[in-house]
Amino acid sequence: MSTSQRTLQETTTTLSADEVMARAKTFFSSRPSLYATFIDKEGPGFCSFRGQGGEELIIATSAGANGGTRVTGSSYLFDMQVSRFFATLPEAAI
């Protein structure tokens, strides 16, 4: 997987945007200390987190195809954690 594929990841889920954001806040704040983050900024459809060394992690939502919610995650250092978070979301049918 190239660096650009690891730093910007997307998935589509059956959950609402609000549910995705609530799950993201719980998931990323409860990671082991090396990968724990805290909420930096949030607004309609996005939440940014800060972690080790000030590293930024962004989770954003938008309307997806077939009534699903498109979820985008972006981070340089926390790419594995974004992948793991996406794996907890129920996938929407394509």
C-alpha cells in the first residue's frame, strides 16, 4: 500500500454520521497510551484529534451512495488505527 493510500482512507457504512462520530470519539480516546488521542476540533461532519507528538488525525463523514454514510480518515502516523476503526463499522452495500 502506498503512503497516499495509507494516509487517506475511505469506507462506506450503514451507520448515521452522528453514530460514526460518537464511535470515533470513543475508539480513538480509548487506545493504548502510545496511540491515544484527544479531540482537538469538531464540527458538523468532522472531528480532528491530536496524539503523540501533536500528530493530527481527521475523521469526516458525508452522504454516501445508496443511503450510506461515507467516512474518510486521514493521518500520517495513525494509519493503522484508522484502518482498525473502519473495521469496526458495518459496511454498506455497494
